[in-house]
Amino acid sequence: MQKLTALILTLFLSGCVFPGVYKINVQQGNIVTDEELSQLAEGMSRSQVHAVMGTPLMLNPVDLSREYYVYTFQRGGGEIKEQRIIVYYEGDQYAHYEAKLLEETPAY
């Protein structure tokens, strides 16, 4: 009985790490392109920036002068690639942005 239990347990656990298991691509966040960033102009309102770039992924409730657009992509269980854009406001007007973009957006 113990041998049978050990065999069943071994087969069950080996199924979790079987090398032929398909792993999906995982993408999350805002896909922002250079074209969209080039449409930003100093003095735009928040709603205009959101119309161009979409809704920010993260907002800082303490400091409303920044909005964060983050995009991550993981191909089939591999390395996670990240793109991060921080949009800065002075008052309620767009001032500038900082960006760490991916060389290519591997979406889809």
C-alpha cells in the first residue's frame, strides 16, 4: 500500500514539472508607443493626456503630480521585460515624462 501511494504521489508531482507543458505569454499594463508619446504637448490637461495614452496603471494618492504607465511582458515562462513611463504634471497641466521603453513591444 505504501509503494502504491508513493508511486501515485510521484506521478502526480512529476506532472507539475513535465518539460512538455505549454506556457502562455503573459502581458499586463499599458502598451504605449513612441507615436503616442510624440503627441504629448506641454500644457495639456490630464484628460487630454489620458485620451492619448489611456488610463494610467498606477496613481500615487499622496503625490498627484505623477502618473505611471507600466507594461510587462513574459514570453512562455521566460524573462519578464518591463516598460515604464512616468508622466509629470505641474498643477493639472502636463509638464514632461520620463520613459524606459522596450526596443520592441512584443504584444500579441
